[in-house]
Amino acid sequence: MLPWERVQSAFDHRPSDKVPIYQAGFSSWAGSIVLGREAYVGGGIQQYREARALWEGPDAHQEFLERSRRDAFEIAEVLDLDLIRPTYWRMPERPTRRLDDYTFFYGSEEGAWRVMRFDPATELYQVCDQSPRPEPTLEDLERIVEAAERAVDSYHPSPADWPDLVAAVERFGGYRACPGYGTGLAIPREPIWLEACVLRPDLVGRYLDVQMARIPGTIRVMEEIGLTYLCGGGDFAGPLGPMYSPKVFHELMMPRLRQITDWCHEAGCYHGFASDGNLWPIADDLFGAAAVDFFYELDRAAGMDLVRMRTTFPHVTLWGGINSATLHRGTVAEVREETLSALEQAKEHTSIVVGCSNQIVAGTPPENIEAMLETLREHR
């Protein structure tokens, strides 16, 4: 079978000649181990690299874009992945000033500003200082929502907005499977938004409807590009469960997620959802009533077990099965065991695309990365 056929077999709930494999993402550290040179992939490090490139000028920024695309594609080819990751984190905002090799200033001294610093050890690029800001109120959220509602009609997506996806289809179409994006739906995780879920659910609903208004147009663009596995969702849970109540999910999220599923199906696409954490408290709504087609970023450490998911919701295709925490902190033997377990479960239950469910973080022991990759090669 061709790689894309293996992935499609997982969505058709039938066996394939080999277990389909993918990797949710590589830090630059991990990608560099795979390629044997510095890899332009990752999370915060890519945002820092883009800030540096934008500061250096248009030619440097274009070189950043080309190198990032090349390295993401090359990792997929070197590892012979059935399902690829075509693009990594971006932050196309030019800094106002460069403070040192790792630190940039954004904004204006006279107005709102922030300072962001890159940490090479963790590959994080985070705010380390910012202008004083009062705690937001429900009245502030009202103004945010009103501004977002006014901006909805200005959203006119086209394939040109996703050049990396277009390039991935040109490079891999007809051979490897490539995901699409643009179906995400999430309640912000800041405390004021969680408070609003209880005190102003109407306001939260309006904000979700702004997100919903953009999705049909994005689905049409993904269909035009030739992408059918549309990744959405949004992190909202931890090891103990969701950050807001099942009642909030049932009333605010579930009906809208079901609408997204229906829109995807009308376009011949699949609706995917991702979140870390323990989602069992809302699983019947998410995987049952909302009828999402696939679940990725599957957090095994939080109890999102492959077999339990497959047997409880047999219509859902799963991506993952290997935890990034096991790769980062486990022994070689533990990595091999977890990888082999995921492969065996995929063979027995089908409908599973096996790989690390989240990013392989900086500092992950090279021997653990190789143990996972070797086990995938030898036992799939």
C-alpha cells in the first residue's frame, strides 16, 4: 500500500499492510537528531527564528520560510512517515528593537509593549516583561467580542493563505497523507473567560460563534487544496479533567462541534479534535454527540488509553499512542515497550495511526528517540 492508503485505511476502519505512522511534532533538538544537522522545526524556537529573520530583513525572512518548509518535508521523507506534519509554529510579527542575541522588544514605549526572550535549553520563546495591564473585566470581554464580530465579514480565505499546505500537496500528493487545518474551536483559558462561562455564557457563545463564522470558508479552501483530514480542537484539559465543567462543554461547545462535523462531512472531509489531558468527563459529548471523526494529541499519561478509546468509540480514528513524557523521561526499555504496545494495539483494533502524540521536546535523550524510531521501523 502507498502511505496515504494506509492512513485512509485507518479512517475506513480496515486493516492495512503496515501500521500507518506519523509524528505530531519535533523540537529543533529532536529534528536535528533525525537530520544530522540543525533542523528548522519546533515551537518557540521557530517563533524566535522568525523574529530574528524579520529583524534582519526580507531576504533573511524568505530564507527562514524556505528552510523551515524544506526541513519539515525532509523529516517526513527521512522517517518515511505515512502522515506528515507540513508546517511548524510561526510568529510573523516584526520586533521593534533587538535587546540582545535572545531578546526582542515589541510594541511602543509610549503604549502597550512586551519583551520576549528565547531560552535555548527549552526552546521556549516567552514574554519576560510587559507594560502594566489591569486585570480584564467582563466589560472588557464584551468589547473584545464586539470587535471580533465586526471583523468577521473581512475574512476571505484562499489557498494563498496556506502556502506550506499547497507546497506539501504538490510535493507529497498521491503518495503521503497531509492534514489540513482551520476547524479549531476553543474557549480561551484565561481566568476571566472561565468566569464568563458561568456569569456570561451568552458572551462566550458569541465569541465561539465568531470562530464558527470563519470555519465554512476555511473548509472550502482546504477542500480546494485537496486536504480532507482537518485538524481542529484546542487545549482545555489537564490530567484531572477539563478546565471548565461538563455542563459548559455540553451547552456551549458540543452543539457547535457537531455543526463543524456536519460541515466537514458535507465537503467530504473529516473533523479532527485535539487536546491534552483527561477528556473522559466530556467524552460522550465530544466523541458521541459531536461525532468528531478523529482524535489526536492523545494523552496516554492522563488516561486517554488507545484500547479504551477504540472500544468505547469505534467510529473514531486515533493518532498517537506514544507519550512525549515517556520519550523525555523514560528509559530506552520503557520507550520500546510503549511503542511496541501502540503498534500491537493498532494491529489488533485498526483505525490507529501510531506515533508520538505531542511534540518530542528539547532535551529528549537521543537514544530514546532512536529506540522509538527503530521499533516503528522493525515492528509496524
